[in-house]
Amino acid sequence: AQSVTQLGSHVSVSEGALVLLRCNYSSSVPPYLFWYVQYPNQGLQLLLKYTSAATLVKGINGFEAEFKKSETSFHLTKPSAHMSDAAEYFCAVRMGLGNDMRFGAGTRLTVKP
Amino acid sequence: GAGVSQSPSNKVTEKGKDVELRCDPISGHTALYWYRQSLGQGLEFLIYFQGNSAPDKSGLPSDRFSAERTGGSVSTLTIQRTQQEDSAVYLCASSLEENTEAFFGQGTRLTVV
């Protein structure tokens, strides 16, 4: 079975501060891992993905995530938050090609001026 | 098409009526997913189609929900005898078999009154 847990349904940071959104997964096989972002009144778009190449993955808009097998984690970070980063962020896991994709409950990021 | 297309974008229906939601995936994508996003909730997996394989229906919440995919392309999600708890945004996504990430449509916002 595969599942995804996102710790913290709401995260609030000040503009310029570090963003850290947590994601832990469970999978019986090496997974594919993703972060998606949903801006207000928009559809989901891919931020970045891990597909068993480099463990540190860089995505769009300055975001990156590190796959840590020992911790079964795939936390999303950004060194300096921008007001435009305010959105809902979803972590997802896919247990190999040919399998479906399961999502976490999401984390709403608020950026304070 | 250029992206995943869903129709209608909004649907208001009376309790007890049947509704059909349509998804046009990206041309050539063999995998198609349906998810449900309720207010303040994450993405709930509903059903997954992969090529000619039998669909994974494990996420459908009740037998009032069904989906089909004709000719390996367009998919229709049908909800019979709608209930107020069915109100949500229904998201469709598609992906290439040999790729990993899913591309999402804008969703259909269903309101049952």
C-alpha cells in the first residue's frame, strides 16, 4: 500500500523566511514522489518530481525537495518566501509506473509581509 | 489538445438527479485519473484508467459513482442520485505511460442543492 502524510495543514511564514513543508510517505517499493502547487482558483501544477535519480530535486520558482529514504521523507523547501508563493501544496506518491497517484491532504502556505 | 479539458466547469444540480462529468485527456496519454477535492480537503482518489487494463475503482465512494473511458481517450464520471455530500471539485488528470507526473484539468465544481 502507499500513502502520503503532510504534517501541518497550515504553515505561515514571513516574506523572506525559509519555507519548509513536510511530507512523509509509505511505500513497499521505491516510489516516485511529487510536489504539486495549487494557486487560488487555479488547477494543480507540478512543482517538482523525484524519479530515483538525484536525491535533491530542484523545481520551479526556487523550490527544491530532498528524498531521504531512511526517513521516508520528501520535504519541500525554499530559502526565501515570496508573497506569490501563497498557495496550497500537495505531496503525492506513485508506486511505480502503471500505478495510480495518491495525494496528501495538502498544506496551505500563507506568506506575511 | 494542449491540456486536460474538463466540462462543464461548474454544475449545479438538484439532490437526487444524475450528473455526468467529462474529461478530455492530453492526446496520447494512456493513463487517466479522477480525484475529488472537497472544501478544505486534499485530493481523494476515485478511479484510475491505464491503457487497456481493467480500471482501478478502489476509490469510488459508493455504487452511485461510476466512470468509463471510451476508446482510450475521453472519460465520463457519472454520479447517480446525487447527494449534498457529493458537492466538491472533481479533478481529472492524465499522464503518459512511460512518464510519471500527471497533468491536471481545471476541474468541475459540482454543487448539489
